[in-house]
Amino acid sequence: MQTVSTYYLEMTSPSDLRAKSPVAELQIMECEIRQFEYSRFLYTLVGGAWGWTDKLSWSDEQWRDYAENENLRTWVAYFKGSPAGYFELQKQPGRQVEISYFGLAPKFIGQGLGGYLLTQCIREAWNWDAERVWVHTCTLDHPGALANYQARGMRLYLTETD
């Protein structure tokens, strides 16, 4: 069995954000009309390479309850018209916002898009009346995920290993 380490990171002030410059031709848009089918598509498009399996067995009703809930907001990054990645923010109790999902589609990894997408993700979290923004990642995610979160100013506060 493979050992997996999970890293929990947080940001407690918007001034901690170390922004990455915009990327030409990358457009980031919020999905203002919630469609659980599109959320499921993005989840599999981005998460397939990293073994995201926790929601693969969900029914349509489970997806609808999750993706069309008012406490969840989804943004999609488009590069030359194609979905290049996405992020989801979930409102938590106590004015906390979790980055519940974040990533790029396989064809767009390594093109310098992740830092700017994460910058926008964190900005949107703060714009949602947050007092704290947090995320967790693990050793099964992209090898650069932890470094990207830290480069944007998120601080590691807990590591768990199983």
C-alpha cells in the first residue's frame, strides 16, 4: 500500500496573496447557471489523471445536491475556447471558504497557467466574504500542487500521513 501524505494549507489575510501575472488568452468565468452534469464533466476531466474517485459513483441526485447548492461556486478557465481547468469554492461555517477542487486539464499542464488560475481562485474566495481560505492537497495530486499553493502565499498548518 502506498503512503499518502495530506497537506492542509490556509490563508488568513487577503494581503498574503502573492499574485501571479495574468496569462494572455486565458479566460476565467464563473458558472452562474449551475449544471451538475458540467460539474461532473470538469471533475472527471481534471481529476482523472490524479485518481479523483470519491464522486465517480455518485448518482445524478447526489451530483445535483452537491453542484447546484448555493454554498458552492464554480469557475472554469478557458484557453483558446477549450476548458483548460477549473476551481470550486465552498462556503464553510464561520466565514471560511474552502478551495474544494482546483486543477488543470491534462493538455494544459506545464504551460504556466496554474499560478494565475490559483491567484484568481484565491481572489474569488476572499471576495466571497471570507475570513479564512483553506485547501487540502496530497501526494497523489500533481507534484507541483503543494508548491503552487505555497507560492501564492498559503501556509501549511497540518500534515497527515496514512
